[in-house]
Amino acid sequence: MYLEKINSPKELKRLNIEELRFLAEEVRQRIIEVVSSTGGHLASSLGAVELTMALHYCLDLPEDKIVWDVGHQSYAHKILTGRNRAFDSLRQYQGLSGFPNPKESIYDIFLTGHSGTAISLALGLAVNNREQKVVAVIGDGSLSNGLCFEGLNNAGQMKSNLLVILNTNELSIAPNAGALSNYINKIISLPIYNRFRNAVENLLKTRIPRGRRILRMMDKFEEALKSLFVPGMFFEEMGFRYFGPLAGHNLEVLIPAMKNIIKLNGPRLLHIVTVKGKGYLPAEKEPVRFHSAAPFDISTAEVRKKDLVSRSYTEVFSSKLMELARKDPKIVAVTAAMPEGTGLDSFRDAFPKRFFDVGIAESHAICFAAGLKRAGFKPVVAIYSTFLQRAFDQIIEDVALQGLNLVLAIDRAGVVGEDGVTHQGTFDLAYLRLIPNLVIMAPKDGPEFQRMLEFALSLDKPVAIRYPRAVCPFTDSLPSGLGLELAKAEVLKEGSDAAIVALGSMVLPSLEAANLLEKEGISCTVINARFLKPLDRDLLNRLSTKFIFSVEEGIASGGFGSALGELLERPVKRLGLPDEFIPHGSRSVLLEKYGLTAEGIAKSIRECLR
């Protein structure tokens, strides 16, 4: 067992290539073993094992720096930097984060959970830095993100000592071109070649008339040679020296090339090709399913504890949108690299010409959908709450300001759970309510969600519907509320001691809390607000109870409770998430921690009344 002896990259450097191969297999098995229990980003981390080992072998960490983009490739990095024993706690409450985290280790520079940021972050580290080596590791998905291109463009202009490693798994190397590509890259990365190249450059620039013209001809020759065999001309034009593509699981190729490339100056890009899910056949066959995997049985690859009866909000959204799309050919769906996560994979399969996956480009998704609306379509844009933050300006300028009826289906709103601080959807209520002309809704259950989606498509305004990553309740015993009307709330229970005004996922826990309090002689009115914007002014202004409580699954500062207090111009006790970043942990654990269960809500009301 080699892994037990590795607590830092220093121990890794003592191994030879053959020993490194055995270590790679041990790291893979460790990742599979833990993720099968905790869930997590399996396929991408399995694909990056050799890359991670090569980086740790060639760099002088932690003095040198690695910035991971998006961070879901970093499980091997965690294991090899002293966190192997704690790896069983991955994504668990108070355990290891699923992403790089500077609070965990000196080997983690940034907490990177959103794609496209690594090059810009790494460039900032590399400016005027001649001693440390700075590496940004990006996946091919990052190349669809505009911020990634902004970083590439700036890095190419600044000529800083930055190495970008592009890890792709969509491309393949043809056998005949692969060997030649490896040979060419071996030649152009050798120290002797680059010393000779630099010496010739200096000579031509300073000593020989027309030397610069000859130098340009040499550069063109090298570029032409590369363009015959390698797809690097795009990066060369942006100011990077391109190397690759190299086989990303071959340590005998990867380590020597990386050692040479790291020593070079200026912006460089090393392109490697890997297999997602490498070493676990089910993940290799279905990398999308195992991108963010739920706990599973290793032998069968089947998800554990799957409830075949309950439906999630995502599934309800998917089925209802399909139903509406069959009736209306103008309905189209847009997502940003998340068709499976948002439930739009079914829509894609049923209506391929009416489905658009724009890649990891949330800002573009909103602008593109605005164009679709202006062209006469009815776009529904499904994006996770945490990622919608990246399109804030486009929602204002290109949707709300234009008054376009575009439907934002905001999945994973509120407490997401194990993915942690970078993925919690806690801010959407607070930042969306600032935007004029935008309708914001949140359903209490499945039937209301279905009606809201149909209602949203009928309006002449932009609409946002937010819903959690949770089982979607179907509460037939509650008032049906068949007739949705703009800005009209729903009274679920009458009471005299206090009023609970709840939104979305917090309505049913609030109703349950009222029932608990009723047993103690405390009488509460319970209102399902349905809308954050516009609020039901008539109903809410008629509230006569001394105490009013708002309950929301979002940050309480500036959110639903704040809006309620501004409307009523009287004190409102806001129950929600605190003004802090919410850690990782299961959804149930976190809701209990922050008092957003029926018992927690009842406790807060009880203490306030007393």
C-alpha cells in the first residue's frame, strides 16, 4: 500500500513511475469507495488522477500554486495533500468540502465551485511573479464560459508566467496522429530546444539586420508544423504557447513533458486528453450520471435508498413543461450545461429542435432566451439558483428592462446540501426582488407548482419561479387554489395570536408549526404568500395580530421578510437563513440547524411570544 505513506507531495516525489501507477489505482479505489457512500463528483475526479499526480510530482507545492476549475476534479488532490484519513467525511456536515477549500489545507488557494474562474484567479497570482509556478487546471466545459475567454485573452496580452492545463475528455487522439503529436511536443518542450530557440531569438532581435523578420518566419514555421497535427492554433493566436494533446493517463509521457513545460516562461497551455470515470466502468460508460453521483452500490452501480414513489420538484417541473410543450409549439427550453440536473433531458429528447443547451454560459443563456422571446417563442430557462447569480445584469438589462415574458425556472433554490457554500441557493430572493417589472413566485407543493408554470407562461411580464432540491409534496387535503391570480396569497389557517406568512418550501412546515402551537394554546394564522413580488397588499394589510412572522428558505437579510416589513411598515420577525455562507451538509441537517423545520419554526414563535 503506497497511499498510506503519502501525506504530502514530498512523499509522492520519492516514488518511481511504476510505483506511481500503483498509487494511481489506490487513489482511484479510495475515491470510488468514499463517493459510493457520500455521493459526489465521481467521473471528473477519476479522470484527473494521473494529471493530479503529475502536477504534484513536478511542482514544488505549496510554494507553487494550483487553481482548480471548477474544483470537482480535485478529489485526488485532497487525498494526496494530507486529507486521506478525513476523506470519508467528504461533503458531510463539518467534514471535508467537495471542492478545494483554503480553510482545509494550505494546498488549496481558492474555494472554486463555479466554472470559468481559474485562469483569471491564477493570472492574478502570476503577475510579476518569477519565483513561484502558477497553474490553472480547467476542463473542456470551462471553455464555454465567457469569463474563461476573458482570462485567456488578458493572460496572452500580459505575457505572465502562467501555465493553463486544459483537461478534455470529449476529444480523442487518432492513433497515427497521437504518436507524432507526442514526438513533436517532446521536441518543442525540451530545455535544449527552448534554450536554442531563446538564444536565436535574442540574436535575431539584437545583432542581425532584418532579424525580426526572420524570427517571424520561424514562428510561422513552428505554427504551421503544429497546425498539421495539433489543435492549438486558437490558443497560439491568443498569445499562448500550445503543447498537446497528450494522453492524460500516461505518466511516462505526462511527467517529462510537464517538467519541461513548467520551466518555460510566458503563458503556456498544455492540452491533455483523459477519460471521465477512468477506472470504474459504469462511470466510463455513463459519465453524465456519475458527474454528480448520489450514493451508490459499487458492484451494481445502482443508486442507494432511491424512493421510487416520491417525485422531486425537478421531476414535477419536467413533466409539466412537457405537457405544456405538447400543446404549444412555441414553448422552447434553455439551460446552461445542466439538462439532466434541471430535468430538461426529457424535453431535449422529445423536442430536440426546441431545446437549447448553451454550455456553461448563464449570462448568454438569458440574453439568448430574450432573443428567442422577441422572435416569437415562449422560452423557459432552467438554471440552478447559485449559477443564476452570474446572469444578474442580463436579467435586469435584457429581460426586465425589455418587459419580456421569459420564465426563469430556478432549481436548487434555498439549501442545496452537500455541495456546500458555493452551491447553496440562498441569495435569489434577495437579489431578484430588487428588479422592477419581475414577478417572483414560489410553490408550496406539486399542484401549485404545476399551476404556477402554466400561469407564468400566460403573463406579459418576466417571471421567476424558485423551488428547492427536495421531494415535492402533493397535499390534496389543503385548499386547491385552482385560480392563481397575480399578487394573490392564500390563507391556509385562521388564528388570533400571531400570523405566519410563509413562502414556497416553508409553507407546509409553517402550517405544521401552527398545528403544534395550537396544541399549546397558541393560535396562528398561516398564509401562503405564493408571490414575493408583487405581494398581496390587501390581504397582508388586513392582518390584525400583534405578532407577524415571515418564513423563507433564503437569506433573511433583504429577502422575503424584508419585503414584507417594508410593505406593512411594522415589525416583522424574519425566520430564514442568517447573513453568512451556509456550509455543506445534508439538507435535513442544515434546515434543522437554522430552525427551518416545523419544530424550529414553532420554537422561534413560542420564544418570541413568551
